[in-house]
Amino acid sequence: MILEVVVADVKKGEGAAYEEAFRQASSLIASIPGYLSHELQRCVETPDRYVLLVRWETLEAHTVGFRQSVQYQEWKHLLHHFYDPFPVVEHYEGINLTP
């Protein structure tokens, strides 16, 4: 499993509109093969900052399957204009800590 982590700063005062647009966009990402789940969290200390966590079966499910899809074009249309600056996207994989 791959965890996509996005720390996103939304333009000041546009959090409510972003959250509504994200509700609409959620079904787009969920429709992609290899998608497992996602959650959006709002920062308590910095209310215009969000963390998006997306779980994918593979890295390629995100980088190829989603980013090269028609759904991604609609995702961009709904969400990308809210970001300032554009967020950094990183991918993480689990570490087995069992001895």
C-alpha cells in the first residue's frame, strides 16, 4: 500500500468553498482503479491548511492511473485554483516493525 500525503495551503478565507469542492471531487478519485481510501483533515492551528491522505494499492495507481485520467482533469478544475502555493505531494510506504 502507498500513502499519498499532500499538505495544502488554501487561499485565505476560501476554506468553506474548498471543502465543498472537495466533497464534489471525492467521487472522482474514488473511481480510479487501485484507489483504497482518502481523508481530508483541517489544521487546528492554521485553519487554511489541510492534509490530504490517500491510500493507493500501488504508486502507479496514483501517478499514472489517476493523473492521466479524465477524472484528474475535473479534479484539477474543481480544486487547483484554491491552492497558494501549490502543494507538495509525497508518497510513503509502510515499514514492517515486527521483529
